[in-house]
Amino acid sequence: MAVNSASESVAEKTLAELIQLLWGSEIRDDVFQRWNQGFVFSEDEPTALLQHDGGPCAVIAPVQAFLLKNLLFSTASNENWRQITGPERDRVLVQSMADILQLVSPNMGPIIVVYSSGLLSSADCVVPQEGPASGSQVPDGLSQARETKDASEMPSISRRTSSEPGTQDLSSSPKRQRFSHESFHLKLRCINCCKDSKGLCVEIQKYLHVFCGDHGVLQFLYSILLTKGLEQVKREMADLGEALIDPTHGHGSQSLINLLITGKAVPHVWDNEMEISGLKLQGITCKSNIGFLTLLEHFRYCEVGWHLKNPIYPIWLLGSETHLTILFSQDKTLVGEESTEQFARRMFGGFDKEGRGFITVDSLEPLMKLLNLVSVPEYVKIVAQKLDPEQLGVITLNSFLEEFYANEKHRQETVQTFTVYHYNGLPRSSPNNKVQYAEANCAIMEMPEVQMISDFSQIKSCLLTKWPTIELTWKNDLIPSLN
């Protein structure tokens, strides 16, 4: 991107490329309006962000996930994490936004994009000098008007409460102004920030009222893309025929989701690199702070790799066909290092694509090779006869683990119990239209020979892709929605 210092200009061509990458060749007004909101907190759950319409969950949910990480696992974490409000909540939100900006481009100084309407000083603004790119179906570009009012004079979001005359609490207000995408793009400004976390947080705090006001989510998204670098995003996406936001329905792509939780805009969720029909397709190369599970894996449309299923913190984005929600826990043992028995179970699953709990006898030898077990044909034949005495041609998971990993298997607890919470930012998908965390007591049972499933809810189906024997009891019997 053509921004090297606070005094240099941003070419209108950059804006055109950004819009093409994010929205496609045309911006539909109804889709743009659904993304027109700021970071707003629920009145019923002080640390939960609201989502007004479908679409911006691709940004709101990752920010919420990092916010939960900082609430639950930072050195300054608070036992009353659900009741934090005011300046302390502002601080955590600012830190979460800074975490994502630093994640996408750890070696470059972040760029903050804000919509300027008399809020920035001329020294803060980077204005264009070049003309629009030829043939571009985007607005004429960034306005060349200089603004005069310094944003540091604006009150912070914590001080702007509904009790003060003439002010509005941006953290909980559902009211939004309607902006055309032309008007929005005409007044964008870029502010270069220092790389260190403290300095970046100072800059974000300075403009927090902007991010929490109308179109704040889009401003943060534009900040992420310009900080990452448009060319780098394109290289990681590989498929440039797909916009980051679906031009018809307004949903964020998997590349956009992955960018916000892993720092890489790769379009796949499997581990590492996979070769398909001669094409090398990049997946997730390491564990990230936030994980990802999807209902689509339950339907066999994809397979989420170990890295996303086992993040650094017990916080997972949950994907349905159209929406993102969050499952999280305070129990860090849920994301501990993988044991040899768990690794064997995962490798076994690679040959059991249908999740039936057994593999064919023909798969036994390659499985044993993969696990570095003795795999000479004579020994494999003896093992097959022992594990399949009736010669049915199948090897069950339990019999395989019992044969090779019995000692470790028996050291583990029969039942692991823990508490989880679920977040859905859409009021219309929440009981009584109130966005609040749903709570459940969970148990992971020993894998039975034959598994009977009585709970067919979407969230249970999604969680089974990580915990095949999980049982959940939701508080007040209110099963949360993934949509």
C-alpha cells in the first residue's frame, strides 16, 4: 500500500482495489447497510457485542472472541468478567482490536482507517493526490477536504452516557444512520500507527468513539485489510474470483474469517498444505489464539484440521451455513497438548471419513505406518486377525486403541466435565431478543462401541466434530441457536 508516513497520500487506486477485493465489482446497497454498524454492547450482557443484521459477524465474532480471551485469560483478568463496564470494558475492547491488527501484520506499523466528519486534524489525515483508476466501478475516491477538529478533543465512549444531555451511549444504542457507500468512501482517512502494542492502543482509544459509532465495523475491517496489505491478502486467498464479502448475501468468506483469527487469509480450514489434482492448497499451519468449528463438517462438506480445533485458548468460532457464534470456556485443559492416544485417534479418523468408529482391514497397514508402529506385512496380518476375529473386514476404534494405547487410555479419566458458554450476537436469535451468554454443563464420555445420539440440535452436531462423545445440559433447557 502507498502509505509510508502520516504525511503521504493514499492513491485512489488503492481504494478501488480494496473495494474490489472486499465487495466485488459492485456494492449492493442492502448488503452495505447490513454492515453499517459500530461495536455496540448488549444492555443485557455488558461484555457481549451486538450484531444488528446478518453479515458483519465475520468481524464482530472474531473481535468478541479476542475480547473474551482478554477478559478471561489476561494477567488482569477479572472474576466478575460478565459485569465489566465503562473504561475497563473500553480498555479490553481496545486491546482486542490491537491484538487483531498486530496479528495480521506483526512486522509492519498498523494503519487505522476512520470515517472523518469533522473529527480529525489535518495532520492526522492522509489524503489522495492521484485520480481514480480507469474503468473502476467505485466512488470517485477519498475526499480531499481537510478536517480541523482534533479527535483527541472528543469524549471517550465510556463518558458518553445517555444520562448526559445531548449525548448518546454508543456502546448500547441500536439506532443507526443510513449512509450510502459513496458517502462513506468519500470521507475515509488513514492514520499510521506505531508497531508497539501500547502506542497502538493509545491510537485506537483516541478514535474508539468512531469505531463504536455508525460504520465502525467497516472502518476496523478496512484498517485490517490495509494493515495486512492488499497484495498479501490476494496472494493468501489464491482464488481472486471470490470477494471477501458475498456480494449477494453479505456473509464473510472463510478467507476473511481465517484472516481475523489466524492472521492469514487462506480459504481452507484443514492443516498445512494439501495437494488436490496437482494443485497445492494452503490451510492452517499452526495453532492460533482462537479456534474454529463448523456445522458444515458435520454435513461432510469440509474437514476442520487439528490446529483450528485445538487453539491456544478454549474459544472457538462456530460456523453455521450463514452465521458465526462463539463457544468458550475457562477450562484450559480443553486445549492442552495432544497425547499419543489422541493423536492415534485423530489419525484413525483420517481413514474413517464417515465417522462410523471403524476402518477397513486394508487401512490397517497404512495407519500403523503413519503412527510409527511396526508395520511389516506379517505382523499387520497377525494384528488384523486379533482385532477382527470374525473376519468381518473391519477394525473398530476401541479395539485398535485397546491394543496399542491401553496404558495411556486407562490413565485418562472416564468422564471429563466442564462448563461452556455460548455467544450469539443477533438479538432475533436469542431468547426474548436479549443477547446473553448461554451456559451449559458438559461431559465427555468414554467412546462406546455403538453411540446413540438423542440430541440433534445444530450446536450439538457442530461440537461432535471436536468431541465425538460430548453431552451438554443447557441452563434452563434453552438450547442456543447457531443462526
